[in-house]
Amino acid sequence: MDKSLSALTAFHITGERLAGELDDVGRLDLRPALFGAYRDLSKLRHDFPLVLVNGDAGGGFVRSLSGVVDEILSDIAPHGIAGERLRQHVLKLEQEARSLAAGGEARSLGEIWDDAGRRLTAKTDAAALPQLEESLAQAREGLRFDGETVACDGELPVKFVTHAWTLDKRQRTQRLRDKLDDLTLTLSNILHTDVDNVEEAQGAEKLKRSMGKALEDEFDFDAMSRLLRTAPTGETLPEARRRRLNSVLTVFKSQRFLPPAENSRKRGRRKEPYGFVFDSCEEVLEAIQKRRPEMAKLVKAVAIAELEVANRYDESKHDQFFSHFSHHHLHVEDFALFPPYLVRLHGDSAVAAERTALWQVLSSGLPIKVLVQYDDVLGGDMLGPERLTANIKGPQLAAMALGLGNVFVVQTSSAYLFRLRDSIATGLASDGPALFSLFSGAPPGNAAASNNSPNVAPYLKAAAATESRAFPGYVHDPEAGGDWASRFHLETNSQPDADWPMRDFHYQDAGLQRNATETAFTFIDFVACDRRYANRFARVPQSSWHDGMIPVKEFLDLDAESAASKVPYIWMIDERDALCRAIVEDSLVSAARQCRDMWHSLQELAGINNSHAQALLAGEREIWQKEKEQELEALRGQLEAAAAAPAAPSAAPVAETPGAAAVETPSAAPAEVPDEAVEAGPVEEPYIETPRCTTCNECTELNDRMFAYNDEMQAYILDPDAGSYRQMVEAAEACQVAIIHPGKPRNSTETGLSDLEARAADFN
Amino acid sequence: MTMDAAAPHCLLGMFDEDYTLDDYKGAEPRWCVGCGDSAILAAVQRLCRDEQLAPEKTVFVSGIGCSSRFPHYMHTYGFHGLHGRALPVAEGIKLQRPDLHVFVITGDGDCCSIGTAHWIHAIRYNMDMTVLVLDNGIYGLTKNQASPTSPLGLKSNTTPQGTVLEPINPISVTLGIRNASFVAQAVDWIPELVHDIVDAAFQHKGLSFVRVLQRCPEYLDGRYDAWVKDPGKMLLLNHENGIQTSPALASVYKNHEIHDPADRNRAREIASTSDPIPVGVLYRNQSIPCYENPRGPDRLYTPDVVKGVLEKELDRFTIQAVGGGGD
Ligand SMILES: Cc1ncc(C[n+]2csc(CCOP(=O)(O)OP(=O)(O)O)c2C)c(N)n1
Ligand code: SF4
Ligand code: SF4
Ligand SMILES: [Mg+2]
């Protein structure tokens, strides 16, 4: 090994910087080279800021600023050059709004929009102002909703998920409220059916009073009363039923799962409604445990009410059941009636502290939605001295939750959150537990930004975590189907088929020539954004570059032997965007391998490079090839035989599909003619085309022993001998839809048969 | 019954009865032998059985006419109302009891003559109910007077020289009303389609208007003979969003058109053809809102609340005795 390589290798293996020029990348403030294009995010049209849409304005619960602007433009700006000025103006406004929104304060889109407009007009000179103002006014008109804007920062995951949860809760609450209201209304109506007073109301006195003095003499109220009393009045409500209905209504009124209706009377006297958001799994479990008896009461009341409304409450069957029903009989499905629970945990320490309770929540089958926000994927001690293998904490929880099978799991980083909005909503709306494992990309509050390279915005950091497979994105929807193919999706990652996504990369060389190359974004590139691991990298000055240095991606693909003579590097840039190469310590390379292994198992779940499938495919291919060879062999034999016997027919073409049966020689016998082709002969037995019968009574009136209705109320011939052939023929003539076929006479002694047979011919 | 196995909401299913056709048969029909109404009655009874509608949750409302005797022949709730007034009665029922399945049976005279105003507005309200117009083109019950759908030139008791006005087409008129949400046509002599079309109508949320061409052998004998005898003169409308003819029926009635019920303009064209006679769902639109909503947005109008509100309102007009307190 030459000397210059050995210094590099020494760093790679031991972390020792033998050559004085191998600088720690932390001190140099280097960033992964692919970040070069993203210095100023406010100039970049990306998903952020997002708008958490107020109410139900259509277009989803969250929108992106650029999406909103695009929609407005497609509404107001004509295609082509005519709309160009308007487009330019509004896009400028968008840029202004984007940098305002990055300010961090919670503000509504409307406010920011107006502010951005003012800033823009202030910058514009008087001549161009009228046109700009016109454009802005038009655009403002097109903005038909409002909502809080959120930037990609440490508060995003909580705000985003809580907002979506609130909407879902509102819908479920409304559903429950509607249900209770409908039942209350119907039950109250049943209670108020005033049959008890019918007796009095029908009396002559009451009738007289209701008529008024003027007409008193015109009527005989006694007669009227007698007449009315002949009508059935129905029964009074039995006492037991009245009590049952009243107790159901009481439960409806006193339940605490819904906030009181806006304008309900008697407000204030009620107990506080229950809350559904928690910051700890233990607390949520405890709360549910405490509420169970009340839940059972409400479930029972609803069930009784539904039976009552459907008129199906049968005291002999149901009384006993309901008297024993308690919270021990609550089913998981019963929870669907109630608002869902939300638990918000922050960081790996919270997860660690609550491990047992969290596990209980996720395996409970109950609609408890857990948000775990990570600000730190790697942790400071990923490569701790006592560790034999690297420990990438962030993605572990979600991977374990996948193993539970019935948990709805969404994992992603903030950068891709908007794209997964529908999955988040589906997870919230599902009837079982859900885990949202989200990486914010923001500096962790406690570690005071120590692990963040100052130049990396949270959005970039978040995107890098997912891009590098350190925190891969995926969705697992247990209700989407019975197999992994329908339940598990990995598409939110770039190039999900590859180990690492490949990116085009453009740079200028020393001679100011433009160059393009492709480079992978690996786990190691992500670690390179983290100052805590800066000492695991060393910048190699261009003068010391060596052929033995190869990109990390290539290095990872080598076997141990070939790798021994190589040193892996990644491309980085400094604050002036000058490119450099940083070589990487071996401990990080092992961590990258581990990350790649975890990624491979996710890929397999998603059906990418599935090892079982590949093994199976290889086996099948072998069998298929063998079969084909045999077929070919057989054909060759046939051809040779044919050549020997000149009169034989030519060989049939080879079947091309794999697994096709061996070629058959065509049978010499002509195919049999199918039955349907034969014209049906004249009818012998009488019959009716029953399904076409219109129940018109013609035939049954004629002879109801001969013709009868079946269970569908359509006629058939009950007994052809129960009447004369004449009746049969007359029925056929009377049948309006001509579906009675009289057949042949059954009794040759009947008179006038030849005439009847002639008449029957029309219907046979 | 095992106590721990069943969640209470399963109980509803546990005790469901299995209704047979007999459960829907009421009084013995008194229609003339050969009357098309019988076919429609049998098809509707089969539908109730197939949908397992609880008889006590189902109500048939009618006006006056031969056809309007229908509720008597159903063993469900029924209301045999005033001539032309079936629809407003049905609306009242639906408002107060949205849980009931409401069917309206009306005749061409009942609906398109004396009841026209109610018909138009019922379509506008689009309340969730199934309306069947049994259109025999004549006043049957009152023994042979021309109706608004009688064919031009028909001689009847009221038109001894023959009618001089063009008939109106109930489905064209209905399609002309903005809020129409379901419009279909059936003929009594293909009972399978009466069943399927009324089923589609029943499934539709909103007012479904079904005109059933009905033969009256008593006063308009032979009116539809040409179509009854020649299946080729019928046009069956098929679509996945409408109805789909069974293979057995399709082998008899070979004249088909794939018609998307969302296409209102085509529906209008089809409606205006009388030969061949179109049968099927002409128009369907699920997005039109229904009028019935027994309470205000947030307010639960139980009888107690209603009473309270009324009393408060009446108190405003109560005359206070002079000097009896107050300011
Ligand atoms: C207010 C009022 N006007 C007139 C009548 C008389 N009347 C009874 S039935 C009927 C016509 C019914 O025709 P249609 O609705 O077509 O029913 P059909 O008998 O043909 O089935 C008339 C005019 C009445 N019963 N009430
Ligand atoms: S005459 Fe024809 S349509 Fe009428 S009941 Fe008999 S078979 Fe049915
Ligand atoms: S008069 Fe006509 S409509 Fe009335 S029952 Fe008789 S056949 Fe039917
Ligand atoms: Mg009529």
C-alpha cells in the first residue's frame, strides 16, 4: 500500500488522524454536497408553509401554500401570455408569504397574505403599482378559506396531527350527537303518544268545547262522540316500558362523552365533559379504565333505544340480557361510538419511560392514536464505546409496531408529512390503534441545537433523514386488506427499489467547466449533517486524493476482501459551496450497513426484492426451462417422423405460454352440434312461463284447481287434469302476456278437440 | 343466549324475523281480472320481502282511484287519503317519522290531474320516498273518463267525440323540474323489471319517481297489446348505475341501450319516445339534498321543547292585568 493511502486507511479504521491535513469536518462547517442547491428555502417552491384549513372548506384539512397559489392561478390567470403578468405577480407574493411564514409565529394565511401584499407593494415603483395591485386584488378574491400557517419546525408534527384529529373527532362527535338526538326525539315521541287522554278527548263535552259557541247547535256531539269511539285507539304505554324509555333518556342527558349542545338549556349544572387528548399512555389507559362503566351505560342505553325504535324490544328476551350488561361486556367495536383518543409523546426518552403502557395501548385494539415526535433520529450515542453494533433509535418503535399486525402505522419525516396527509386522516378515522412516528428535523429543545449543523434547515434535515433511509417513510393500514401487498406501502420514499436514491449532481471544476455526475444519498450523508459525529469524518485535501478512495455507495457494495484496499468517501461542500471529499470512519460504515439491512426488510415487506419470491422465481424458471426443452425435444422428434412419412399433417404450433400442456393432436371426430341449435319441437305438456306472469288472476279465476300462484305470487299449472283442455286453451287466450302454453290434449274423449288444438297452436 | 359473547348492538340482528311474502299480503284485491295493478302489487310485495322491510316500519300512502286501493292490499301501515293528496300526506309522515319507509301509490288522474301542484312541489322537496304512478291513461275507479295521459282521440264518458288534447308525459315533466333526483319507467307486463326498478328507486336517497305503464283491460283494453306481444318494441335501459337485465329476460327482450342515468339530456330524449317504450332508470342524481330534517341545526325539537317554545311565544301575547307587577 502506498504511503498516502495508508494515512487515509488508518483514519478509516481507527479514527486516528495521522496526516496533519485530515481535518475534522465539524470545525470546517461542511455539509453534504447535495444540499448545495438549497441554501435559501424561501426561494424554493416546496410544500411549506402548510395551512391548517379552518372548518370544512373543501380541498382537505391541510393545504400547501404553493398548492393554494396554483389553484388560484388556474382559476384566475388565462393560459399563455395573457395570464403571464398575473402569474408573475402572484408568484412573487407567494415568495414573500413564504418568508413571512418562516418567522415562526402562529398566523393565519389571510394575515400573512395581506402582509406579503403590503411588503410587495412597498417594494414596487409607482409606475408598475396599479397593475400589481390589480393582480393582488384578483388573487385575494380567489382565496376562499383561511387557516393557521405552519412552517416546518419543531411544532409541526403536534399541530398537524392534532388538527387532523380535531376534525375527525368533530365528525365522530357529530355522529354520536346526531344518533343520540334522533333516538331522543323518537323516544320522546313514543312517550308522548297521548293515548291516555283519548278517552276524554273523544267525549261529547270536549268536542263541544273545541267547536266554539257559534256552531254549538249545529252538531250532535253525542253522536259524534259515539262515532269516534268506534275507532281503535291503541294501547297505553305499559309502565315498565315508560320507565325503560325514561332511564335511557336520562343516560343520554347525563353522559359526559359529548360537550353540551351549543344552546342547550340548563348549562353549567352538568359535569365537565371528558377530554380525549393525553400526554402519557399511562394516563390514557387509566382514564379509559375509569370511564368504562359510563361507556357501558351509554352503549346499553343506545342499544335499548335502537331496539325500541325498531320495535324489537322483547322483554322476555332482552330484560335479562340488559340487567346483566356491564363494562365487562364492552367490546372493542363499542369504542367506535365514542370520540377517539390522542396521546402525544415527545422524543425517545418519553417512549422509553412509557414502554409498557405504550405497548399496552398499541396492542389494545382500541381507537387510541399515538403521536411520537422525534427530533433526534440518531441519538448522541449511536456508536457508544460499549456498543458492538450501531443503535439507530428513531425508526425502531414503528418497526416494532408493524409486528403487532393490527396497528395503523405511519412513519415519515416532516418534509413528507403533507404528502401523507390522507394516510394520517385514514389512520385517525380507523377503528383501531394508530401510531404516527414523525421526525421533525428541528433541533431538539434540550440539546440546544448541538447536533445540528447550523446551515441545515429543519425541512432539509427531515428530508435527508427519509432520503437516506435513516428514517424511512411508510404506511401500514391493517384494514386495507389481508396481505402485505395491500397493507404496506413504501412509495413515499424516493426510488424505493434502490438501496440508496441516486441524484444528479452538477458542479464546476477548477477550469470553470460544468460537470454532471450521479451520486447516492446514503445514511452516511445524513450522519454528516450531525455535528456529534463530525469527528468520524475527515476532509481530504485535493492534493491527497487517491485512486483508492471510492464513494460510500460503491464501498458498501464491495465484499470484505476488495474493500480492504479502499477508503470510502462522500462529497461535501463548505460554506462557500466549494466541493471536497470527506473520508469516513469504519464504525459509520457498519452503521450504514445496518441501516441498509433494515431498509431491505422494509423493502421485502413492500414486495421489493422479496427474497422468498426471488428464490421461488428462480426455481420456477428452472422447471419451466426444463419443460420447454422437453417439449422442443418432442417436437423435433415429431418433425423428424413427419419428414419420414410425407402424408402426415403438419405439426401444431408450439405453445408459448409457460406451463402450457403438451401439444395434443386434434381429434378426428367432428364436434357434436350443441343442443340449443336444434329448433324446439311443438309443446306436448302444458306449462306457464311463470317468471313473466303478471298475477292478473285471469287463469286462476277460470279454474283455481288447474292454475295456482306459487310463493312468488306468480301462476303455474297446479294440475293439468283438474279441468278440461278447453279451459286450458281459453286461459292461454285470456292470458294478457300470452305465457300459458296449453300443449296437447290429455283426454282424447273431450269434444271439439280439433278446433281447440287449432286455437292452441298459436300459444304452443 | 350467552351473556358475554354478544355486544348489545348485535341484538338487533339476533332477533330479526324472516318475513315471507304472506307477511305483506293485506286484504283480497278487488281489482278487475286482468288488471295490471295486480302485477305491480305482487312485484312490490316481493320487493318488501327481498328487502325484509319490517311491516310496521313501512307505510303506503295513496290518493283515490283503483290504483289508490293499493294500501289496503298491503299488510303494512297505510293511508288511503284524499284524491290528489297522497304526496302531502306522505311528506307529513316523513317529516315526523323519518325512520319509516314511505311509499306513495298514485294514479295518472290522482297525480297528474287533481294532484299536479303537489306532484311538482314534492319533486322539488326531494324527500326520501318512493313514488309509483300507476298510469293506465284513464280514470278507472269512476268508470272511464279521460285523464291527462289518455292517448289523443280516446273516446270516454267525458270525451264522447274523442280527446282533443295531447297527453302529458309524466316522466318528461318530472325531468323538467330542477330538483328531480330519480326518474324511472316500468311496465306492468314485465314484473321482474317492476321489481328491479322499484328496488333501485327504494335504494335511492331522495324522492324516486317511477311511472308504471299499467293496463286497464276494463276501459282501455288492448291499449298496449302491440308492445305486450312484441318484445322487440320495448327498449330496456341498462347501466351499472341503473338496473341490469337478467340474462333470462335479456333473451326475450333483445332491444337494449346502455344509458348512464347521470346523463340528463339523454334521459329527456329517451323519455319523449313512446315507441319503443323505454323501461329502466332514466335519471339518477344522489347529490340533491333532501328536504326533511325534523330539527334545526343544533336544536333537538322534542315534544317538551316544542311545548316550551310555544308557551313562551304565547306568553308574549298574554294581556297582563293593570298594576299586576312588572314595570
Ligand atoms: C276531490 C275529488 N274529486 C273527484 C273525485 C272522483 N274521483 C275518484 S277517483 C278519480 C280518478 C282516478 O283516476 P286515477 O288516479 O287515474 O286512478 P285509476 O282509477 O285510474 O287507478 C276521480 C276523479 C274524488 N274522489 N275526489
Ligand atoms: S293469465 Fe297469465 S298473467 Fe295472468 S295470472 Fe295467469 S299466467 Fe299470469
Ligand atoms: S277499472 Fe281498470 S284500472 Fe280499475 S281495476 Fe279495473 S282494470 Fe284495473
Ligand atoms: Mg288512471
